[in-house]
Amino acid sequence: MSLRERIEALTASERQRYGEADRALFAEFRTALARGEVRAAERTSTGAWCANTWVKRGILLGFRIGALVEMSAAAGWRFFDKDTYPLRPTTLADRVRIVPGGSSIRDGAYVAPGVVCMPPMYVNVGAYVDEGTMIDSHVLVGSCAQIGKRVHLSAAAQIGGVLEPVGALPVIVEDDVLVGGGCGVYEGTIVRQRAVLAAGTILTGSTAVYDVVREQVYRRSGEGSLEIPVGAVVVPGARAVPGAAAARWGLSLYTPVIIKYRDEKTDAATLLEEDLR
């Protein structure tokens, strides 16, 4: 039986107790995640993204199987977590640059060669971070988030995780995207390649994004995702709250606005950091 078939059979059993064989199967699954051999979401040949529900169920299985143990790094620096999710056993051969200062990568996350991790940052289980990406200080890459090649996640950016429901897409950030400082990308939002999110931009599934270039409004449809178009430059903005009282009080609501699409000037600004990788 394939790894998928064995994981699906184990997750379907919903047993209360798990033996050593079950734990060995989960360890095999976790290793496949850490190597990038299986992913919580994948892009099809048409460019659409789909969630791998069996992978997400397998990740949840690890929490069910695991026992709470002490994982202390040193005396006085104590940690307690499920024994099925230790730190990722990264070595020099992985060619991942992890700068000293309190960063953590949970096992079951894939971090490709050439990724740079600035302290402190955290990558959660099921995440996939592709080659050449910069994870800056105070960045969170949530469970199952999919990060493309040559992405810059600037300081304090938060990339949300979507582990449940298992059929829901996680946050997707495609190749060559720049996510500015203090940005938040949540609820299965898809940021298409080469987009730029200016510092402080917040995107959620319930956010409407106003494109003043193409004169369109982008929203999530049904159970789908909010999608930021290829090459869009998004900045924090505001729009008036309707109603007489709101007008009298001068109220406005936060809204992200696409003010342009990438051009040579934008490309020049984002290329300045290549030497840091």
C-alpha cells in the first residue's frame, strides 16, 4: 500500500490507542512532509490550487497520536509539546541558513535549500517554503502555508495557517512575491506570483480588495479563496462607511487597494535585497 493509503486507513480508524507501528507510520509521513515529497496543497497544470485532504488529516493525526513530553533545550529554558512534533532536524547539508537567535522550524515542515531564516521566526508543521525565500525576523509561517520561490517575508509578517477544515486551502504565496513588514495574510488567501504587499497590508477571506487600475473589486466567492492578481501592488487604504451617522462622524473602514502593477521601478526596488540571500 502507498503512504497515502496507509495514512488514510489509519485516520479513518479513529481508534483511541495507537501502537508502535502506528507511530512508525506517522514518523514516515512526517519525514515525507519535511522532504517536500508530500504537500498540504498543490498547484495543478491549469494554475489552480487544491488542498490534499489526506495530508492535512495526517498532520492532525500526529496531534492525536502524540504524548505531551518535555523538550527543553537547556536548564531554565523549558518546553513541552507533543512528542510527534519535535523540532525539524536541520543539518548543514540542507543548505538552509538559520541565523542564531531563537528561530524554530517544526518537524513536518519543508524548508528548501537557499532559504534564509532571520531570528526570531517560526515555521509550523505542514508548511512548504521553496528555494531562495527570505523569512525575516518575527515572521510566522502557519500550518500548511505554501510559500513559493524567492519570496521575501519581511519583518513581522504573519502568514496564517489553515489546518482545519481539511478541505480548505491554506494560504498560498506564489513565486517572487514581496510581503512587506507587518503584513497579515490569512484564511486561505492566494497571492499570485510577483505581487507586492506594502507594509501593513492585511488580507483575509472576508476582505474586499479594490483594484483602481482595472476598476474591479476582488472578493472570495463561496468556499473559494481571495486571489491577488499576478504582479499587483497592494497598499493599505480606506473607504467611507455608508450611512448618515458614519458620514457625520467621518468614519472609514480599512481596505486594501491595488494602486499599480509591477513595473521596472518596482522590480529595481525589490532586487536591492538579492545580495542578502
